[in-house]
Amino acid sequence: MERKKTVIINGLYYGFILLLIYAALKYALPVVMPFALATLIVLFLKRPAQKLAQRFKCKEKTMRSILLVAVYVLIAALCMLFGAKILSQTGKFISGLPGLYTSTLLPAMNEFSQWVEQLASEFDPKAVATVNQAFNDMTSGLAQRITEFSSMAIGIVSSFLAAMPTLIVNTVLTVVSSFYLAADYENIRDTILRYLPKTWGQTLVQARSKFHQSVGVYLRSYTIIFFMTWGELLLGLSILRVPHTLLISVLIAICDIMPILGTGTVLIPWFIIAAILGNYPLSVGLVVLYLVITIIRNTVEPKLVGHQIGLHPLLTLMSMIVGAHLFGILGLFGFPVTLSVLLPLYDMRKQDNLQA
């Protein structure tokens, strides 16, 4: 009886803690997001700033500020070079989806349908009508989905444009906060630790250490892999004269860094459809591009990453789905990272309790 009571109390306690965490992330995080993002940026630049400050014999806070300027100039340059072009290609791609379906997907599906009908007629002529009806239902359903997606995508773009003023304000807050934090990082850190309970301070220090050891390496490495894959796709698709090259290469590169997914999720169906339509140069080119990207990725990834964030790919995928459902795009990427920090901390605290 006492054991059941303990289990119930622990369950209620941890449930209440999870509820508080959810409420904090759902309602408080959007408010403090510019400051949290500024903190993450400064933490990422802390170690490079230390090494460069030692090398050039200057103050670390000065080097942090210099690196911040370099990072923001690079981001601004990339946005100016590619941002407008990506937005333009996104609009053209969305508006052209119905035409893409009519000119590319529908002929490929008709070719495949005729092949299946011919195959079915050799075994059971009565099955031809069933196969034909199934393909008609599939094509009409797919056409409806594409139309719905186009309307939804236009709505998303409109919502994004409406949110631009808020995005600009948050960006300015992030930039200003990061410079204040870079200039006085040590004092801010010591002040926070001074007012926190000792155990909380120790946990915070351990979390920061774990973040640098695993998650920091993971994020930096996969940022490099993302840009490397994007560059390969941009070059390859440009050689193949694929329209909307910049947008398509970015979308495929995003798929490549997602767990379980990869470039093959897009490129394999694409070269199959191209082969069915008789566009053999494009099909062969996509196969070669896929093989080159896969070989380079498998060669470079172990050297860059070393060890990943310690989560099984299935657990990573589940955490991304839950995070996206609860917190949108922020949860999609933030939930696995948070989980990868909290689980090792829980193991460390559990080990400390056993030793005590």
C-alpha cells in the first residue's frame, strides 16, 4: 500500500513538473525567445573567441564582439543574396504546382497505369477495370490535394509576410541582447548563479557543459553538412537545368538533415518519374547526383560529428513530431536538442544519488 502511495505521489509530482515546463515553453518562451537565442549564439561563439583571443592576445569579450559582427554580416549577406530569390522561386513554384501535376506527374501516372493494366490483362482481364478505376480515383484525389496544398501554401506565405514586423523587432532584440551579453558574459553568469540555489547552479553548469560537448558539436557539424549538401545540390541541379534550383536544393538539403529522411526521399522518386516519362538524361543525372551526395556525406559525417547527440533516430523522430505538434517549427528542432541535454543530466543525477 505504501509503495502504491509513493508511486502515485511521484506520478503526480512529475506530471505537475511536466505541466509547468509545458506552460513555460508555450507561453513564456515566445516572450524571452530573442534573449534565449542571443544566449545560444554567444555560447556557440565562446570557445572560438577564447582560442582567437589567446592567439591574437586580446580580451575575450572583444573577440566575442568581433565574431558576432562577422556572424551577423554573413547572415545579412546570405539573406540579401539568396533570400529574395528563394521567396520569388517559392511563389512561382507554388503557383505552378497544378501545371507541374498536369505536365509531369499525370503523364507519369498514366504511363505507369497503362503498364499495370497491360500486366493485369495477361493474368486476369477482369482486373483491368478495377485497376483503371483505382488509378482514376488516385489521380483525382492527388489533383485535389495539390490544389488544397497550393491554397494552404499561399496562406502560409501571406501569414509570414504579415508577421514580418514582429520578426524584425525580435531580430533587433536578439542582435542587441547578444552584444550586451558578449560584452559582459562573465558578470551576467556569476550574478545568475549567485541568486540560484546551489543544486540548480550545479545543474545549470552541467547542462552547459553537456550542451557544448554533444549538442554544440552536433549542431555545428550538421550546419556544415547542410551547406555542403546544399552546395552539391545547387551545382548538380543547375547543371541538369532544373527550374527553381535554389528553392529545390534548399528543401532537399533540409530533408537530408532530418532523421530517417534523406536526399533519397526526394531524388529516388524523382529519377524514377523522369525515367517513366522517358527523360533519361535527367534520370541518370539525378542518380549520379544522389550517389555523389551519399558518398561524400558518409565519408565526411563521421569525421565531423564523431558522436551524435545520443538519441536513437526513432526517439529523435518522435521528439520532433511531439515538439512540432506542441510548439511548431521551434519544437521541431528544439525538442530533440532539449531531450538530448536533459536525459544525460538525469542519468548523472541518478548516478550521484546512488553514490550518495
